Amino acid sequence: MVSGVNNSSSSSTTDGTPGNYFKPEGIRFNASLNKLYVGENGGFNIREVNTTTGAVTTLVGARGSVTPTAGTPLASDGPVTVPSNVFNSPTGVVSDSKGIIFIVDKGNHCIRKFDSKSNTISTFAGSRIGGDDGAGYMEGSGTSAKFNTPYMIAIDESDNLYVADSKNYAIRKITPAGVVSTIAGGRGQGRADGTISSFYNPIGIYYKNKVLYVTDKASKALATADTSVDYSTVRKLTNF
């Protein structure tokens, strides 16, 4: 075990060695910085893990044994301290070549940007409204774009971001300048390959050598009336 407590009965989020987690979901390692980041959905925060000692530190968001309260971008963009109500069920997390951290703020339907040097958070792409009022499907730049329950995130060599936008059934690209576009899906729920593709429920996403891999989670109820069949698959995107 690298970090955390085995068989913990606590739902707390505490720092230290080994530290405690509450429903961690997203995880990414930045090899150039030798840092491991965790998106803690239940703890409403982003953690940094020392892979040698297992020590965990809350970088931004809530902390402690009290059930966290969801924050909104409108209320929390700007300088932040720990603990603070910043996120609403954060999931995916990556960091770019400069060490800037990007977080999928799933419950607020947007992508947040955190600079750990200045302890400043901002809304990088998607609505700043927060909560379900911010959900939608719109291309655009920065906060003029909209997502609907984005889940995980990946990054390429040029610091382009790729988001599994689950309830828009789409894979979205965000340039370093914050321009959002759809590179696959977004035409309604389904399962089709090719240039006119569709997804059931894209959740996980990973980038490697100019290829994107996506976990497309299809519930049996949506896929078929036959409960013995499950159409969940791993999809591959090229030439994007």
C-alpha cells in the first residue's frame, strides 16, 4: 500500500502518513515533477502523495472529518486556503508541463485550474455558475463553453487537455488557450465507431503516443433488455 489506511471505518480526509481518503477516484502521476495527484470525490479536494513515504497532503479543497460542503466557481475562484469549500465532487486531475493542476469539477460541470505556487484557483473551461445550473453542451472559449457531468481528464505533450464529458456522450478537447471543441461523440447516446461516433457513457480517458483510450460504461438497462449482456467497452481514438 502506497498511501491511506487499510480497512478504515472513517470517512475523514486527513493529511500525514499514511493519511485518510474518502472516495478517491482520479489519479495521475507527473513523471517530470515526480508527483502523484489524486482527485478525491467524496472529500471534495485534490491530494498530493509522496510515493516514497506515502505521506498525503491536501493541496486545495476540503479537509477533516466533517462532511464537506460543495463550493461553486463563482464563490471560490481566486486565492484559496486549505480547508475551503471549492469543489463539488471533483474527479479527474492532471498537471501540465509547468506544474499547473487541472481538475474536473464534476458536480459544477467545469474544469478548474489550480496554481499551487500562488494558491489560486480559477475556472479554466465551462460555466462558472456551479451546480446543475451550469450543465450544458456548448463549444467555445473558457467559461463560454459548457459540459455536462465531465468525469476524467488526460493531457498530451503540448498541454492540450481531453475530457470524458459523460452526459454529453462526448470527448472534448481544450487547448492551452482554453478553446473547447468536441473531437468524438456528442450526437446523442449510442455506440458507433468511425468519423460519426457515439458513446453510451464515456468516463475514463487516457492519452499515450497520440492515441486516446476511453472507457465507455454502458449500463445493461440502456444497452439491451437482456440483462445478461453488458456493452461496456474500451474505445480507441486516433487522428484527432
